[in-house]
Amino acid sequence: MNKLSVLAVVLSLVSGAIGHGHSLPYTKCPPGWISLSESVGCVLFHTEACGGYHGPGCSWIQAMEECQKLGSWLLEIYSLDQQDFVTKMAKALEVVNGPMDWWVGLTDLGHEGTWLWQHSGNQSAVSAWAIGEPNGTYTENCVTMAYGSFNYRWSDVGCGTRERTFPICQSN
């Protein structure tokens, strides 16, 4: 697929998201970051983290640290509209770079079964779990937005290094 075709796909997906309550003119984002909204700020699908596409992928802790290096944190999703927007962006990146999973800031580390956002410490007010998720026990304490049959819905997984799994960073 040539770059012009990829651009058309991305613009199509983004324009679809704008029609669902998203306003993209928040302009305080650094280059490479995507404007989510003025209240949420900017997001970065950080594909250069942990060695990039050819690296081993990130653990949840590494993903969190990679975001912190940029003065940001793992993404916290506050509404289904935001989940929808982030899903559309992940799908656009999948067209360009192939399938990837994405770390978000949701965890039940230290409080099994109570899912909290790592940065704010708030419980998630929205649920975007894939069917049958969360399904883990004390060994699955971190959350990815997983491609394939999960369609970028949330999946609880172990927090260790995962191939082609990168952070989505958030900054105000």
C-alpha cells in the first residue's frame, strides 16, 4: 500500500471519529502526538519504545517508563467516544505497520479485581473489555488494547514483555 493510500485510510478514520463528538483542533500537541481533546490532551502511539518494531516489545512497566521519559503517562480512557477514537487510530496504524497491541494505564496490581488507572489512581468509569475479559487471576494484572478477535477492546494480560506491544502515552 503506498503512502497516499495510507493517508486516505487515516483521514477516513479520523474524519469518522470527528463526527462522533471529537474535536481535533486542540493544537498544543508536540509533533507526532495526536490531539484527543482539550480535556484529555494529546496521545502518542509510541512505536519507537523498547527498540521499536524490530525490538522485543515492551513490558507494562517499561511502557510506563517510556511514557514518563516523555513527561507523560500510559493512556487513561474516560469515555466510550475516546475508546472509539483510539481504536480507529490503532486500526489505521495496523494498516500501515501490521498488527500491534497497545498498553494502557489500567491495572489491578496490588488490588486484585479492582481496576485502577495507574496515573490518576481512579477506578475506570467506562468499560471497554473484550468479551470474556477480564479473565485473569493474580497473574494477569495489566491491560492491553489487543488487535485481532479483540478488536482493540481491553484484555487483561501478564505485565511482562510482549512482542509487538507498545505504549499509548498521554499528556496534557
